[in-house]
Amino acid sequence: MSSNAVEKKVTKADLRQIFWRSIPYNASFNYERQLNIGWAFTLVPILKKFYGDDKEKMVSALNRHLEYNNITPFISTFLFGLIVAMEEKNANSDDFDTKSISSTKAGLMGSLSAIGDSIFFGTIRVIAASIGCSLALQGNPLGPILYLLIFNIPNLIARWVLVYKGYNMGVDFLTNVEKSGAMDRLFLGTSILGLMVIGGMVGLNISVPLKLTFFDTNFVDVINGIVPSLLNLLFFGIIYWMVKKNYSVVWIMLGIIAFGIVGSLIGIF
């Protein structure tokens, strides 16, 4: 940037605009590049502010943001904010490598989506659906209302907060994350939380109606009296062992289905 050029700076109003335009981010899904149109749509005002007076740079920026894009929409504003900070630096520098912008998007889409899916799809949506469906089944009109509120209030709060967090972290984000290992810890924590919630709400119950009697005593009842739900634990242990042995998940599922059908037909389930 020349010494007499005016520095182009992002304002809070610009970030608020990113927040509002991010809401329909995933409304233009396509099979070729997935959510790229929504991504570019969200950034258009910022790109016009930075490159509106230079057609060549504007076209280049639009092409850059019409590449393949797919990130969980609920936390997409974090990446939006981060990319806005990088575009700001590019607009004010003559030697900024624009390839790093595309690389940053490609590198973070997957890990951020995993975190967002664990929190919103794996945890919040399950809780919201369980409460909403429970009330709806009782004929209570609050069911769908509470579902929408429980799911969307955290959604909007996350979008609002993260757009500022992403921008403030700026181009130093990748270096800081790599040094601290924060992304790996956050991903692990949210994955554990999501699995705990789902596991707590989906109970596994295996019953064996077949009577195996020895000396007028039901063998299955004796086992359950010593170790309650032992069959559930054994079933889980077998599946866990198969997963650790790298058996195909598809074949494991087909095996469970076949085992259930055969067991039901011969009367042990």
C-alpha cells in the first residue's frame, strides 16, 4: 500500500452485516460447490468495500470465494470473521498471498464443522427435539415453539459472538491454535459432550424371553441379579471390539440386523 493511500478498515457495522447475511448462508445449496453461493453472498458488501474501485481485484475476490465451500452454518461466522480479517490485510498490503485465504478456508471447514455438528446437531438439536416432541405428543402447542427457541437462540448467539471473535483473532489465529493445541482439545471435548448426551437419551435394552432353567431357576434372571444389564454390556463390548478390529461399520450394522431377525424368529429375542 502506498504511503498516501487510505487504510481500509472493517467496522462493527460491517461485521453486523456479515451476521445478518450469514443467516440464509445454506439456502443456496448446490451439488457442485455446495454452499459457495451463500458464502460469497455474505461477503459481497465487504468485498465491495475493499475492492469496489478495482474491477480486476473484485473479480478475483469473487472467484476466490465462489470456490467449494461447506461449513456448519451455526458457527460459520467465526470463519467469516477470520477471512474478513485476512481480506482486510490483503486490501491494505501489496505483498499479501491471497492463496492463504483459500487455504485457510479449506483447512478449517472440516474441523469447525465437526465442532459445530457435535454441539448443534449432536447435542442442542437432540435436547430441543426431545423436549418439543414430548410436549407435542401431549397435544401441547408449546412443543414446536420450545423446539425452535431452544435450538435457534444458541444458534443466533453463536453467530453473533463468533463473527467478532473470528475477526479479532485475525491472521494470527492459525499460528496460535497450532501452538496451543486448542482446536484438538475443543473438538475432543465437544465430541465427548455430544456422545454423552446422545448416549444418555438412547437407552440400549436387550431382553431374552427364552427361559433357560437349571434346577428350577431361570439362568438369565440369576445373571441379571448378579450383574444388571450384563447382556447390554456384552453386546456393546462385542461391537466395540469389532470396531477396534477395523471391521466395516456397514457390515457390523448388517450383522446386528440379521442377528436380531434370526433371534426373533427362533424365539430368543
